[in-house]
Amino acid sequence: MTLVVFTPSHTSAHDEYISLTKSEFYFSSKFLKNNNLQNKLFVVFYTDSEDIYKFCCEFLDKKNVNSSSLIKKKRHWHITNQGFRVYK
């Protein structure tokens, strides 16, 4: 895996980004579209056993025991363990 430092020039709802808050992860619509993930319904998070500060996301079509649902809100998606809901 090749890591590249990400330095945003500005933040916009139209940019490709992942945002973390105290209670949620947000994936921008552009991030999902550019990575062909806009039809995925679930996500699983993994941690690196050698580096606790690294994590990975796997986007899924079907729910599994470790997955969280993606919820669409305006121009971004966020995750929940409470099921899939779409907001327009």
C-alpha cells in the first residue's frame, strides 16, 4: 500500500473526503462516486494490528455481522448500526 499525504486546499461539499466526528464517519458523495461505491449499503472497519492509528474500510452490498449501514444525507453518507435509511 502506498500512502500519500492529504492536504486539502479548502473544504467543500463537492470535494472528495472522509470526515470523522465524535459520533460518526462521513463519506462525501464525490468520494463514493469516484471510487464506484455509491450503490454500496454497508461498511466494515478494520484496524491494523501493527499500527493502531491506521484503519481500512470495506464497502459491501450485503449486511454481515460486522457491518454498519450507510445512510444518505444531502451530499454525504454516514454510518449507523440502526439500519439503512435514505434522506433526500
